[in-house]
Amino acid sequence: MFSGAHVILYTRDAEADRAFLRDVFGFEHVDAGGGWLIFKLPPAEVAVHPTEGEPKHEVYLMCEDLTETLTALEDRGAEISRAITDQGWGLLAAVRLPSGTELPLYEPRHPTAHGGLSP
């Protein structure tokens, strides 16, 4: 029924953040025209969480080894904006995109639906 998911990151400096995803994260991409890059993401999953506040959407990139991933990203010039914390369900950290936006990364300690990252 569905062929994939399209995630949109709204940013105040799209050009710089696109270059970061291309050059620092090394994401494969296509040019949809005029330098408008669309990136291939790793397999994904969707979770639905309850909230008492306003509904919102969040994007996290999942890693098999968060420490190793952060080291590699830092070596490529990424700023680690949140150090690793243990949340029980996984390890959580974040990197800062050139626009200043934070992008959370986590290493799950729970079964995953996308196949392969089970603890």
C-alpha cells in the first residue's frame, strides 16, 4: 500500500543543513531540481505516544552504537549538542545542524520494528 515515508525538516538555513546531511552524515541523495536535495534514509518505524499537551511530531535517527556514531560525526565536524543520557528505553544524544536545529540520535534498548536493531 505504501512505498515509503517522506520526512520534512523545516529549517532557517536549508542549504547549510542539506550540505551537512550530504557531507557529514554521508546520506545518499537525489537532486529534485535546482539543488533541492532529497535524502535516502535508513529503514524507519513509527511510534504513537500519548500526550497531555499539544500533539507534535519528532524525528530521531537510530544507531546501533551511539558512542561510535557520535565519535565519527564529531570527527567530520558535527557539534554534539546533547551528551549521551540513559533513558531506560535507550541511549539518547543529539547533534546540532548548521541552522542551529537539534537532531536527536538514539540507540534503542527495545525491540524495533524496522528489522535488525534488537537489543
